[in-house]
Amino acid sequence: MTALSRAGDRGRLLDARAGLRGWRGNVLLGRPGGLWPLASTLIAGGLALPILTVLASLVQPRDPLWDHLARTVLPVYLTNTLALAVGVGLGTLLLGTGTAWLVTMCRFPGRGLFEWALLLPMAMPTYLIAYAYTDLLQFSGPVQSTLRAWTGWSRQDYWFPQIRSLGGAIFVMALVLYPYVYLLARAAFLQQSGCLLEVSRTLGRGPWRTFLTVALPLARPALVAGAALAVMEALADYGAVQYFAVDTLSTGIYRTWFGMNSLATATQLAAWLVLMVFGVLVLERLGRGRARYYYTTAALRPLPTYALRRLAALLAMLGCALPVTLGFVVPAGAFAMMTRRGGDPLWGPAFLQLASNTFLLAVLAAALAVLLALVLAYSLRLAPSPVTHLTTRLAALGYAVPGAVIAVGVLIVAGWLDNVALGALRSALGLPPGLVFSGTLAALVFAYLVRYLTGSFTTVEASLTRIRPSLDEAARTLGHGTPSMLWRVHLPLLRGGLLTAALLVFVDVMKELPATLAIRPFNFDTLAIRVYRLATDERLAEASTAALAIVAVGLLPVLALSMAIARARPGARDT
Amino acid sequence: MSRLVRVLLIAAVGVTALVAALVPLASAQSREINVYSARHYDTDRSLYDGFTQLTGVRVNLIEGTEDQLIERIRNEGANSPADVLITVDAGRLWRAQQAGLLQPVTTATLVARVPEHLRDPEGYWWGLSKRARVIVYAKGRVDPAELPTYESLADPKWRGRIVVRSSNHVYNQSLVGSLIEALGPEATEAWARGLVANFARPPQGGDIDQLKAVAAGEADIAISNSYYLARLLKSNDPAERQAAEGLGVIFPNQNDRGTHVNISGAGVVATARNRDQAIAFLEYLTSDRAQEIFALGNSEYPVVPGVPLDPVLESWGPFKEDTLNAARYAANSPLALMIMDRAGWR
């Protein structure tokens, strides 16, 4: 034991005796960690407010409508939702991990192309891919019609998988949600030390066993985080499951709320959904385990890659090409063909206005989300306490609650703020009435933050946990205060993770629909709203141009991120 | 810059922002109206522009689903900028009225132009266009004489041949609501069970998906709103037009109460600040010019008698419509949904 660590021990002992360990000590002694719990509480409290407002109606007594639901449709909702979660979780893990490993660790023709191409499905929202595949594979669609024309069969003569089913929903969602796992898995694999893999090889393990027994467990936090994100996204989806006629808790909430005009019962259904999300989060925590994943050496050798021979190379190419084709090329192609047949008549300056609105919102929300996620992640790291743990968990709940429920929560909160809080202030100051929060961009961005903070927080936290605490301690001994440490030591290491987080939020906001529909200000439309309007009016072909636009705009950050990640690998510049 | 100066600067900026936020944006309130509309047809833009040209009043439009619009008006409360609420279904207008979000307005023009069964008796909301929920069948596979009424759809001889959209949609809820009024809840539930037994596939998609399914041979009979078939017949895509030409339309219950019609209508919001302009807007929407845009733009039936119809609708001829007041079937929609749940109509 060095003199330094012994001094540290003595210091901690003294603090413990004075009852000043941890956050209490931080606050009382004015140490840098003191403000963190306060900041994280404020952020998390503000973001959790809409959800808590919605959950608060749970304490109201149950009405007979709940019994009606429990007897008729609730079991179906629960089983379908669970099946969807499990199916999407497994599907995305398989697709994401497999492709990430192939692309980072193996050499085969086309690998450079697939490295960024595998991210493409992320630009495709779940409802768009649902529309596209339904159009293609339904009974009256081109695939089945051609089949019937070639073979002369009619409806009773053949069996074709029904795309509008639970299986179909799992299939299309896995195809567009696997990039979450792919991104995080790839970041984890890229960051892993070549030394570990080489040691594994010298101990006699072939590439497969190295992957299964060394690389995979090390990447577990990232994989679990990615799968959790994908599952929560699937649970919150409304457009695709509704279009596919799959009854889940999401569709049930809308149906009960609007069809039966019972917000209270719909909220109770929402509570079940939130409980499921809780379950996913708990499983994720357990999945990460109590182990801590750090690198004990700073010498990150370039990764040894395996060259694949003919058959293996072919299989690898196929394995990478399939998700991209099915998840991106096919739906985008379907929309492109629809556009050729008869696209959106709105092309022109109005369309550009829609595009710039969408872009503005997405950039704003992404920047704010990453900032808040950073604050929350640091509060967990620098001042861990029951308070910060609870508040960060609360802040992360918004992701799985359907956008429309969050929208209602935000509207209720904004309405309260405008009518009660500011109303009192106005009458006290004698100002005329008017709305400040409701129906403004601020409320909309707030709703986005509530919903999408989890994505950026999980990514940032996963990145942060890869930086071992001894780096912090070393920085402190070299005289860095906390801000200086964050800026000069952590930020360069976190760059890849921050960019990933920003991208996730950007693309999600661009695709977002229910909350935008409900909260947006007057005369402010986004591309997603345009698509939804046309598609719900069953003018899918006219929606195709706007759909392609959403996908195109989403592509640019995908490509930018792909390049940035490859450059941000620690030690990459040394080579 | 010293720490103190920095803190003071941030505080000053914050306070300024807060004060600035409290001062409302100056807007010429008397020269615009704020319309919350659940209609999502592009042709409506020409309607609103027409009003602006006529009166100089700007129309600010916010579109969304009716339920979200209603929830939003409810939350905005006394400060809501909404002046007019437009929906595509009578049930939601009734619901907004029940929630106290609308105010009654009655003018001679509106009373004269909107038929009695297409408006609220107390003037809370007014129908602006009409749509019939019709039975569409595949010519050659179905004899229309065997389907004279909605009730005949439950006949076991149609097993596996009927498609209709989900019970989630307000169009079906209003239809079943009108059946509850005509037959009573028990008979309606028996009818719903019979209908569900005749489904060719679990309800999925919208009305046009049902029409396409019939055209493709997946089913033989569909229930749909009139303007969807008209839209298919006028489609730019020759394949769709050809598919639609193989479909025939039945207006049910011509020998008794008449075909169920729903309205797309509007009401003035209770807290409207531009009440006079809102009323003028409603009156404008019942003018011949606006009714023609409704009719020709989306192939709906105008509410005002004497306005020329879309040629496709004209070719279907006149029909007897159910003159049950919209408020009556609208009030039944929650019960309708429960009945459909119990019958297994997803």
C-alpha cells in the first residue's frame, strides 16, 4: 500500500467518525459534490412531474369500467405486451450483437460499407415500416397478388404469413430497433482492449469462444442497455401495433381514454405499462451485475481482426446485408415506388418549412437532453446517495410511457402552471390573461425531454462507467477541480458516448408523433405529422414523400455518428 | 469576470426572461380566429382561405385527433385561445358539450341552413357535412337484395364474408349507437355477436383497407363511409379505380328508419375570445360556396339542401337517411364500445 492510499484511508476514517461521509459531508463541507444532488433532484423532479401527475390518478377508486376491462380485454393486452417485449428484446439482441461483432472483429468484403449501413434502419420509424410492410405483404398487396397471378390460387388455396399480427409486429420492430443494440455493442467492442483478446487466444480459445466467454460478458452493460432501450421503445409504440391490429396496453390506453371517455381507467392501464417498464429497468440493473467493468491498462492495442475465408465471408456478408435490406432498403424502396406513382402534392416551400421545423426541434431537444443526462450521470458518480439513485430512476421512466400519455401529463402541468401559478401572478401584477407554457415550443421540448431522456442518460451512464474512478482520483491529485476534470479528462473520453446519445434523441424526436400532435403550437407542423395525417386518411401513397423525407433527414446524423465513433476510439489516434 | 459579476449577470438574464415571458405577445386579436380541427383533408385549406378573403380574418389552424383537441381545450381552461372546434364525428361534439367546452350559439342563418337532425337542439354544435355509413359489396358475388338492412349482416349465411374496421373507431361506435337507439342494447349485442361471427378476418386497417380487401377477394362485404368509396372511384391510380368499379353500394334500411348518417360539425368554444368572428366562420361554412368545397373536395354530402353533389354521389341517387338526432346516438357511444367489447369486436 502506498503512502498516498494510506493517507486517503485515514481521511475517510476521520470523515466517517464525524458522520460526514458521502453526500451529507459533501453538502456540509461545501465539497464540489454538494450541488450535484440538488441539481439532479430538480431535473428529475421536473421531468417526472407529468408522469407523476398521470400516476396520481391511480389513487382514485376503481370504477366498474375496470371490471369490464379485466373481464374482457385486459388479459389480451397483458399477454400481447409481454410477448412483444420479449420478442423484440431477443430479436434486437441477436441482430445487434451479431452484426456489431462481425463488423468490428472480422474482415470480409464490404465490411467498411456495412459498418455504417447497419445503422440505416434507425432512421425508419416503427409506424413507417409497419405501413410499408403492410402495403407490400397484405392480401391485396403486390407480393400476394403476384403469387396468386402466377399460380392461379385463390384465398383458400395457400397459406401466407399474416403480416398484421403479433409476429409481424415483432418482426418489423426488431428490424428497426436493433441499431440501438448495434450502436452500443459496437462502441463496447471498439473500446475493448486488444490485449484481452490476445491473451484469450494465447490461452487456447478460438475466435468463437473468445467472443462468447470474453468479449460478450465484458460488453454486457452496453448490450443490456441497448436491449432495454429497444424494448422500451417497442412498449411505447402506438402507431405500428394499432395499424397491425395487435391489442397491447398502448392501444388499450387510447381506447379506454377516448373510446370510453375514462381517463382514470386509462391511467390505471398506463400504470401497468409503467410497472412493466420498471421490470425492464430492474432486469437491466441485474443484467449489469455488481461487477465493475474497467480496463486495468491504458495501453489499448489495435484490435486483432479475423480474416474470413470464402464461405464464412459470404455468410457474414449475408448476415449483415439482411437486416439492412429488410429494415431499410425494402421499406424505403416501397415508399420510393409509391412516390413515383403519385407522391405528396406539397413539395415546395411549405414542405421546406416542415423540414426546418422538424430539424430545429430535434437539434434543440438533443442538445438539452445530452446536457441534462450528463448532469444526472455525474450526480450519480460524484455524489452517490439514495436521493440521486431515486431521482435518476424517476427521470428515466418517461421513455416507456406512450407519447400521448406524456402529452396529457405535460398539458395538465402546463395548464396548471398557466392557469393557477401564473394566473395568480398575473392578477397580482394586473397583466391580461394569456398562455405562456401551453401550446408553446417550450412545452413541446419539455415533453420530448420527459420521453427521451432515458436514451441519452443510459448511453451517457454506460459510457461513464467505463471510465474507472482511479482516473478521477489521479486527476484530483494533479490539482484538477471537478469542472476542470470533467472538461479536460472525461469529455474527450466520453465524446463517442455523448454523440451516440445526441443522435438517439435527435432521431427519436424527428420521428415522434403523438406528443407533437397534441402539444404543438399553432401553425407549426412537422414531417411526422404530415405523414400521420395522410396515412390515417389512408392516402399512404401521398404520405410517401414526407416519409422519405423523414428517413433522409435521419440519415445524415447516422452517417456522421458512424464516422465519429470510429474516430473516438481511445487509442485510435496512436496508430 | 469575477464570480459575483457572473452570478449577477445570470440572475439578470433570468429575471428579464421571466418578465418577458409574462408579457403576452401582442397580437391583433380581433382579426383572427383559432380553429382546432380534427378534419385532415387538404382541401380544407381552400375553405379557410376563402373565409380570410371574404372577411379579412386570419384563420389559425391546429389539427389533431378530436380527443387530444378536446383534452387540450379542457386543460388550457379559461386561457384557451381556441375559438372553434371542428370534428369528423357527432359523438365527439357531444362529448365536448358534456364537458362544458362549447357554448350555444343560434343564429337565423344557421337554423335555416342546417337541418334539425344534424345539429344540437340547443345550438351547441352544428353539422357541416354529412357522410353515410353504407354496405359495400362485390358485384357478382353478392346479391344486393339479400342485404336490405344493417340487421341482415348478422345472418349466418354471410359467415366469413364480412370485413369492417375496428370498434376503436368513432364511425362504428356511432353506428352501433344508432342501433342501440333503434333496437335496444340486448338486441344490438346479439346483432354484434352475429356480425363478429361473420368476419373474414379480425378487424384491421381503415375503411379503404376493407374496400380493397373486398376488391381483392379476401371478403365479399364491407361496411364503410360513403366518401371512401367515392375517393377510390376517383383515384389517380388506375388499379384502384378498377378495383372500385367492381364494388357496389347499398344504402341500408331504406324501407324503415333510413341509413345511418354521421356529421362532421363544429361548435364555438365556451371560452372563445373571438366569438363574433367564430360565429361568422360557422355561418360561412354553411354557405353554398363552402358546402360545395366540402362536397367536391372530399365527396361528402353537404348538409344544406340544394347544393350540387359530387358526380359519383349523384350517380348513387338520393337515399332515405335516418333522421335520429345526432345527439342521441352520440350519447350511446360508450355503451356501444362496451357492447362491442363483449361481442369480441376488437
